[in-house]
Amino acid sequence: MLSHVVTASINELQNLKPLNSTQQENLKVLIIDEGNAKLRMKNNEHLEDIPHEYFGPRERREWFKSRFGSAYRRYEGVIPERCHAETSFGFLVACEENVGIVLELDDDVHITKGLVKKHVENLTCKEGATVQAKGKWYNTMENLVLNINSTIYPRGHPYSSEARRADYSWSERGGECVLNMGLWLRNPDLDALTLLYHGGLDGRCDIKSSGYKREKVVVGEGTYFAVCSMNTSFETHVIPAFYQLFMNVHGIDRFDDIWSGIFLKRIADHLGERICMGVPLGSHVKRRRDAFKDLRKEMGGIMINESLWRLVDEAELSSKSFADCYLELSDHLSASLSEQIKEPMYVKFMRLQTQKMRTWIKAIDKLS
């Protein structure tokens, strides 16, 4: 089964060097970069034994021109510039090439032993525990072994008391899944508010993860969780509903994977599909970054997030495919945004998202 690893990076991909020893003939790395020739030479050395392909701005434009002709600008416009959500382009390539599984890895997540294999196993095995949350949100930090006694929450988990109500019920149903989110060793995925509260002015704090409690947690129907795509695998047929939202606009960023995860979870629940998290753990070796700048980028998203997940949860879906459900969800959001989100700029931001969502589906339809 052919698999693609998708990463968006402007750094050396030393974290992917262990792929050279995996000897997986059906593995290919798609690197969404900015076209830096010297950096590519270094990354060629890091990935000397693994098939890989670069897609900088020039390559991406040529790719869209060759597939969409004179209308290429419209479809090229679904991919934002210079932000994490550029990984959506890699999803389009994987979709066109009809691969079986896509693995999305950030360039600061270092591969641990058996990472690729464990992703596939978590997707396909029928074992695992299923969690239901009365407050509709499961805190993924609950499944980590942390060096802190107080409860913390991941980036993207709502702040409302309802969503932070740790009232869970468990069963041993498990099941095959369409998406698996791997967790982290070292630095968990925390938002800027949490990092600053714990002294992480440079984007890193003393909160560390040393392991997991359960290898596989299936997140039950009607329960959401913060999907962080820095170490995530998924089956290609969900790509129509897993567009990484258009970020780095109107001052908002860092919610592309969070919201795409909420959308996919709602649709997967409707279609009777499962989503899970747990192993494999990638070692998150986070680089220094200004937590105050991240906070500025996250604040608008935090405000939108409190209302957006509820709008998604209320959506009535009737379609039978990921693509058609995604269009239904887009229409539902367009019709109800102004009822829940009062700030005009944020309504404008979300209307842009729904427009991009529809174009995303049209692009995939043309590729198919």
C-alpha cells in the first residue's frame, strides 16, 4: 500500500532521517517548502534513501496550471502562504495519486521507532478503548504521562466549563479508524495562554510528556477532541473533509488542524466511521518561538472556537459521502455564522473559510 508523508517546512528535515532505515518501498515524502535551493540540498542528504518531492511556490503553481488550466488561480487560492495549512497541498497530491494512507508530520516531531508501522496498526486494528464525554469534549492530555499534577488542556480545546468537564465513560469496543492522531514525548501541544501561564515565554515550558496510558483511544460518537496534525495519519478517502482551514489571514492562525478535526469528526460520526488517538508518540523537539506572537495569532481563533464547535455539532447531515457532507456542513455554517459569532471581522473570516471549503471540494472533484 502506497503511503505519503506530508510535511510543510522551511527547516532541515533531520527529524525524518530515520525513514532511511525503514526500507518501506511504498513510502514517499512530499515536502511543502519555499523553494530554497541550499536547504533542498541538505534535505536531499537527510532523505537520501527515501523517495521525496519538493513543492515550493513555483512547483505548486505549475501543478495547479497543469491540472486546472486558465482557472488555476481560483484553485491555487485554497492553499494559504507561509503557514502550516500549506499541508493541504500535499493532501491534493496524495488524493490525485490515490495513495492508501497519508501521514502528516511537522518538522520538529522526531520519528521514534516504528512510528509509521504503529500509525497503520492503530488505524487498522480493532482493539482499543472508546471514550464518551458528557461535556462533549475529551481532553487528550488525559492519555499522557505528564510531570505535572494539575489538569492541563491541549491547544484548541474549548475553555468553557462544559467542554472542560472531565466526566468520561469508557467501553472496550474499539474498532478500525479513518484517522489516528499520535501523541507526544517531551513537549505536548499547548496553546500560548497555557505556555505563558507556565512560564513558557519562548514557546516552551517545563511541562513534559514521558509516555502514554493507552495505545489506542477511539473517540466516541458525539465527542470531540483537539486534533493536532503534527503527527497524524489518515485514510485518503477522508481528504475531502480534512481540508486544513485557510490561515494567516485577518490576524488569525494556528487553528487550521483544530477546526478541520472538528469538521471531520462530525462527518465521520454521521457516516459511522471512527477516529482515534494514542500511539505512536513522536518526540516533539519544539524550537524557540515568541509565545506572545502566538497568543496574538490565536486570540481570534479562541473566540471563534467557543461558538464554532457548537455550530458544527448542531449541523444536520444527510449525505452519504465525505465530500457531500462537507458541502452540507459548509452550507450550514454559512447560514448560521452570524447567529453565534457576533464580531463582524470573525464572521467575515469564517465566510472566507466556507468559500474555500467549497472550492476545495471542486478541486478534488476535478482531480478525480
